[in-house]
Amino acid sequence: MLKRSAPWLVLLASAVLEAVWATALGLSDGFSKPLPTLVFLITATLSMLGLGMAIRSIPLGTAYAIWVGIGAALTVGWAMATGVEPFSVLKLLFIAGIVGCAAGLKALPTEKKQPAPAS
């Protein structure tokens, strides 16, 4: 069970890192501030490596959609929580929709169907 879950956990961690690097990118002021720039470089690298590892077991389209969706939802959620963006109930509903769609993709079977033998 853990072996099947590992790629999904790596993907989730990579999506969280995507939110971190996106936030650091905004804080770097065009890469002019050293600490946010360093955080961006490290977390972007780790996020991409994690995504690359996850797609060994998870179909690329599914993994990418989940990675982007969760990362974007966390980025917007953090921006609203910290006052960088104004809070909006509609934004919250749309973020919930993104997360719900990501969960739906996770729930779908990932097994590839084998083509029928030619007769």
C-alpha cells in the first residue's frame, strides 16, 4: 500500500513546494532580493524533481493537473490568508473546485488498458 501511495505523496509534496516557490518568486521582486530568490531556486528545483519522480508512476497529464491545481490553490489561499490578495467567498469556492477536481483525478484508475491482440 505504501509503495502505491509514495508517488502520490511525492506529488503532493511537490505541489506544496510549487506554492512555496511561486510565493518566493513574488517576494523576490524580480530576483533582486537574495533570500526569496534563493528560496525560489531551491524549492523550484525540488518541486520539479518531485514532479519528475511522480510521473514515473502517475500519468503525466493527471500528475501535472494535480501539481498545478494544488499548487495554485495553495498559492492563492496563502495570498488571501496573508492579506496580499483580498479575501473573496467566490475565490474560496473556485479554489475548492480546483482541489475537488484534483481529488477526482486522484480517484480515477491509473491502470493503462492493454490493447486487444490482433486476430
